[in-house]
Amino acid sequence: SAGSGDLPTEIWEKVKNHPCYSEEAHHHYARMHVAVAPACNIQCNYCNRKYDCANESRPGVVSEKLSPEQAAKKVLAVASTIPQMTVLGIAGPGDPLANPEKTFKTFELISRTAPDIKLCLSTNGLALPDHVDTIAGFNVDHVTITINMVDPEIGARIYPWVFWKHKRYTGVEAAKLLTDRQLQGLEMLTERGILCKVNSVMIPGVNDRHLIEVNKAVKSRGAFLHNIMPLISAAEHGTVFGLTGQRGPSAQELKALQDSCEGEMNMMRHCRQCRADAVGLLGEDRSAEFTTDKIMAME
Ligand code: SF4
Ligand code: SF4
């Protein structure tokens, strides 16, 4: 796990108060996600659009969608109730950068009304190169990019299509476009000094061995953490549509892969795949206290 021992000092200074990156901080600092981004610009085989984006938010839960104004109001309400609130993330339920107006309007409102709150964002990366300047302009603290492959042949088994510049791409062509855009976006962010974490979903028999290569590719482009998450194959939720019968990794398989990447760079092992409207300290979920009805009734 990430701790002061494994991270370079200048990065540790930036993340030590961040509940997701510091085992210590996650007992003292709270984070919240606001679900303002419903649309997505790609299709992952493991996604079920009825639920939150599986890239950062736990699949199989439905978050309450908010307008940017409702989200800003919610952030203020939470910050006044939970004094440890330090980080606001936008992680779905679709892709935040497939909904740039909503995402950036939310950041604008919050940076005006609650300038001390750190902003973060997670994305599949397809639209990332187009938005790097805006992200830097909002002083976004860190960005999470979900990168499941750097080989388009493998990508074609994970992504049935991507939608880019008014056109739908499929197969290897789609995966090539996605990996190029992801790696370009990662480089552009790290060049500007914005912290980047990479998430990867481990899909046994599809990208499990390949993630060692992904680990090298993202490390060489400046990612500061690599978070390998298990595919959650929950038949009762009807997830993993395109991958019928696809299983998730066992705990041992996940740990073995994380271990073989360790030494290459810092591995994150305590991400909780929080829901897109999670509120509170990392181990807790207080989202039920802050539903739209309750927020709108607060003055
Ligand atoms: Fe679903 Fe997220 Fe993939 Fe979009 S990026 S298809 S919301 S898992
Ligand atoms: Fe932190 Fe992971 Fe939860 Fe995001 S999903 S808030 S990185 S623990």
C-alpha cells in the first residue's frame, strides 16, 4: 500500500492528507463523490450501464444523479456536517469527460464556494487530451485513468466500441484509438505536474498477464500509483455483459499480480471502489444522509 515509506517526498507531501492514498489519512480525512456525469463515450464489456461506472465506482450500485448546482449544494452541506471533508471526486456514473459541461460546471461552482476542497476526477481517458488545459486550470489535484491494456488486440476483447468525434469505432481500430489517447493524456497531465493514478481491471484470461506490461507503460509515463482492481463478476447484477461466463480473479491471483508489479512502482491496495455518490471517511458510506431531498430541504 502507499505510505510515506514508498512514495517520493514531493508526492507524499501532496497526498498525505488524501484519504485514498494514505492509510493514515483515511481515518482522519473524508472524501465524497458526486454523480453528475451520466453519459459514456466508450463501451467496456464489463460495464452495466444501469449501474455506476465500474472503473472507479463499485459496479452494481446505482447513484443518485445530480445537476452541477445540486452537486455544489451537496458539497457545502456535507462539508458543514463532516468537518474532515477534504476531497471531492467526480467518478461517474458514466465518464466525467464524456460530460465535460457538467463536470467542469461542478468544479467551477465548488472552487468558487469551497476553494479549500481538493478536486479529483476519474476517466477512461478517451477525451482526456482535449481537456488537459481545463483540468489544469481548475487546479485539479489528481486524475485517475482506467487503463486495461496497451495492446489493441487485447483491447478489442475488452471494448466493443468507442465513440469519438461523432463516429463509432469498433474492434482493433477502436482499441488503438483508446490506448493512444489514454497514454497521450497521461503524458500531458504528468508533464504539467498533475498527479495521475492508473486503475486497471484484472480480467482473467484476457488482460491478467498483460497488466505487467501496462504497469511498465504507465510508470514510464509518470503515473504515481497503479491500482489493479478485480473484475467483479456478479451474475445477480447481470454485469460483464459481453463476457458471458467471465469470472473475476481470486484474491490470490490478484495479490500475485500486484506482487509481480511491485518494485516497478507503488501499488495501491486499499481502494474501495467507492460508489459514484460515496460520502464520508473511506470505510464508511454516509450517502443516505445526503439525498437530494434532504440537501434541497437544507438552507
Ligand atoms: Fe461503463 Fe465506465 Fe466503461 Fe463507460 S468507462 S463503459 S461507464 S465501465
Ligand atoms: Fe478513493 Fe478508490 Fe474510493 Fe476513489 S474509489 S474515493 S480512489 S478509495
